[in-house]
Amino acid sequence: MHKLNLSDTRHLVSRTSLGQEWTDIKALEGKSRAEAVSILLHPKKVHTPNPPPLAQWSKLNHLRSKNGTSKHNALMRMNADNERMKEWMLKHLLTTKTPVNERMTLFWHNHFTSSLKTVEHPRLIYKQNKFLRDNAMGNFATMLRGIIKDPAMLVYLDNNENVKGKPNENFARELLELFTLGRDHVYKKQDMQAAAIAFTGWGVDLQRGTFKFDASKHDNTPVTFLGTPNITNGNQIIEVLLKQPRTATYIAEKVWHEFVSDGYPDPRVTQRWAKVFRNSNYSIKALMTEVLNSDAFWSKKYRGNMIKSPVDLIIGTLRTLPFPQKQSYTDLANTFRLLGQEPLDPPTVKGWAGGKNWIDTQTLLIRTSFLNQITGYNKSTQTYLERKLPPKTKGMDIVNWLSPITPVLPLPRTPGKIRLVRALVLDPTYQLK
């Protein structure tokens, strides 16, 4: 049975966690694939910290309904609360004891997309974020049934405006195109229209910030959806979608892009993953067990082929290395904004595109500047940093720990762990995982 070496465990942890912390990597070294994957996918109890102080929905909504100073004050409070939520999220990412579950939470947040800017009430985004975290390694069917009644999602996709006699198709479109089937797969325009009718009257109580079904706004006319007749409500739409083989395949393809490669997925592999997913009644843990044990995930050709996201680069570096955090959470949030990944604020309903979109001439300079700043040291801090680095490590261990592929720049000839670490972090290959 093949035992994982340091380079193997670095690959596994860097793809599934937040950075590549030495203790996590060493804990898996020498184990088989199955053993290492099982350890990763059975984390400690998941915890969502309390949110920062936020305005109550009812109070904020009352102020926003007025004109002049009250409306302006409500907007200012909302913007301040949004910034508090972003800083809250960054702090949680840096301190969480369950980074693998957090990686999955980020994946689902980019799948079931909502944003602070559009929803305009951070308390609803907090509730959604907690829901995604609680279910991140659970069951996709359960998550799908919950997200269609999630207040933040219903506000984000305008379903408050989806009423009898004047259906709004936005929610139905994204449910089919982005959440379950993928664009131009299986469904037709008539199916989208039928789904919109089934979800009429599904909205949010704007005073309480909770899900509300308004029967007076619901069109109870039976519709046919994906060949299934007599559909009268959104719950039935979800059950039809879960019976579609394409739903599991679509999720498998997205998992490929998140954990294996930015390139076009191998359909032979994703179909096999999808079959496992369907047969497990949509167990996310069963799917991820299959993915992380697959030859595709471990293939040499897919190592070091993905560009790190800002979360990978910033949060990952700060969690991995002993260099002190030199930016406040406010400044850190601004760095994320400049790099195109504002916490809890995806740019569009499609989420962050990722891959090569993370890099351009501007963001590359900002990335390099951040790494330069964070890894800077002087003689007074060198001894402290040397002591904080993993003990008894040889030079090649550090290279295999921090580099997914062979560094392209010459390594320093002068001995010293800190010097070597800084050189590896500033090497272009460190931008990859």
C-alpha cells in the first residue's frame, strides 16, 4: 500500500484546507490515501462564532422606509455593518480549528451565491453563512431544500417580487442554471417559467427577516416541470431536480474545478463521482471521499496547476508561517478587495470565476507586495522566527512543504531557514497550489 510522503500530504492539505500548516501535513505523512482522506473529512465539531454587533433588521428596515436623514443613516449603518461582517469573516478564517470544513463552506458560498451589497442586510448573510457551514460536509439535498427558503437568497434573487400574475424568473433561472443543472442542460425555457410559477409567493418577512409564504401571491395552477406534471409548489420542483442525473454530474464538475484543475473535467471521472454522489443520496462526505481518493486528484499533471485565490494566498500564508500579521483586519479586507475576492461579497450571481481570473498586472503586484511585507524580518526577529519554524527540518523538506513544483528562481546559498522560507514564498511558484 502506497504511503504518502511530505510532498503528497502538502498537495492534499493545500487543496482542501486553508494553507498548508506543518503540523497538519506531518500528521498525515506515512499514511495511506484512504487513511489521510478519512482524517481530513472527519473534523472536530464545527463552530460559527457570534456575529459582530449588527443593526436589527426591523429597525434598519424602518429607517430605510423614510426619507432624508433617517434613510441616509440607515445606509451608513448598513455599510458599516457590512465592513464588520467582512472583518469578522477574515478573523474566523484565520482562527478556525476546522479549516477543511471552512474550505467547503467557501465552496458552497461560491455555489449558492449571495452578497452583502445586494442583500443589504448583513444579519441575513450571517445566517446564510452559518447554514452553509453547518451543512458544508453534510447532505446536498438537505442544503438545497434549505437554501430555497433562505431569506438572504430570496432577497438576492428577487423572489419577493415573484407573485401571481407577474412571475419573476430570476430565482428559478439561477436555481436551474447555477445551483443544480448547469446552463443549457436538460431544461428548456418552459421549465424555467414553470419553476417561477411554483415559487410565486415565496418571500421574506421584511420586519423579521425570516422566510414567508404568502398564499395570496402564490399561483397554485398546476404546471409541468422537466416532464413531471401537476407541480404546484417549490418543494416539488426541488424533488424533481434531485431525481435528475444531471444534478449530481453538475456538482461533480464543479468539485473538479475547485479541487483538481481549472481545465475541462474528464467526463469519465466526473460521471463516476456523480454516480457515487447519487447512490449516497447526495452525501457530500461520500462525494469528497471519492474525489480525494481518485487517481485524478493525485495525478502529477494536476499538481501545482491551480492559481491560489486571495484566500489561499493571504489566509493560507498567515496560517502556515510564523510571520506576524502586519495589517489590521480593516487593511486586510481592503487587500482582499484589491485582489478581487471581497469576503461575503461575490461580484456576480455566478460567484468568483477563479483560475486565471485571479491574476492580472495589478493584482500580481499587490500579491507580491503583500508577501514581501509579511515575510520581512530583521536581526532582532530572526531568532524568534527561526525558533517558530518547524524543528529539525532539512532544506528540501522546507522546499517540499512550501512549493507545489520546482521553484523557478535560484534558492539562497547562505544557510538559514528564514532566508529560505522568504525566497520560496517570493518565488512565482508559490502563487500556485
